[in-house]
Amino acid sequence: MLSCEAQGQVFALGHVQVPPSQTPTVLRDALRQAASHNVGRPPLSELTLAIPGLAPAQPAQRLRWEAARADGSPLTLESAFFAQGEWVYQASIVGAGLEGEAVQMFFSNLRVTP
């Protein structure tokens, strides 16, 4: 997983190779469930995300969760989950309020190349 922090938000991109015994969609859905478990609630919203180079048969999913940190301050997580070939990806942003150009730029610049 690669990550960086900017303006109080953490941007991360992780990937995992699908074991021969699983299909990419099963692993993608497991990552999605793990994110919900980590936040402690189901996502508030779910959208289909168009990612250039991604096979149309397996569209990306963009989800958003809102929760609170241990100190009560707000926490928002927004993640995209997608699969290409034998790889499954998760692109996420975590911060106190995820609005604005940086969030849109992060998700709109995701690409899949051979």
C-alpha cells in the first residue's frame, strides 16, 4: 500500500494479487466488507466509478462512510474498489471532511494500464 498525507487527509492506494482459488470480484467484495467493518457501519453511499482501462464487465465501486474517531471528532472514508485481471485495488481517502477538488482529482485520475 502506498499513502501520503496532504491538508489533513490521507490518500492511499493498495493492491493484492488474487489467489488462484478466488475470483477478483470475491476478493474485491471482501475488501469492501473489511472497510465497512473497520468503520463500524455500512456505507452511506455507493456509486459506480468509471476508470479508464478497466474492463466494463467489472465496474469500479466508490463508497463513502462517515463515522467518529475515538475522541468524537468526525471521520470520513471514501474508497474505490476495482479489479483488473488477477489484481484487486483499493484507492482510499480518509479525513475529517472529504469535499473539494483534491478528492475529485484523486478519484478522477485513477487509471488501469496493461
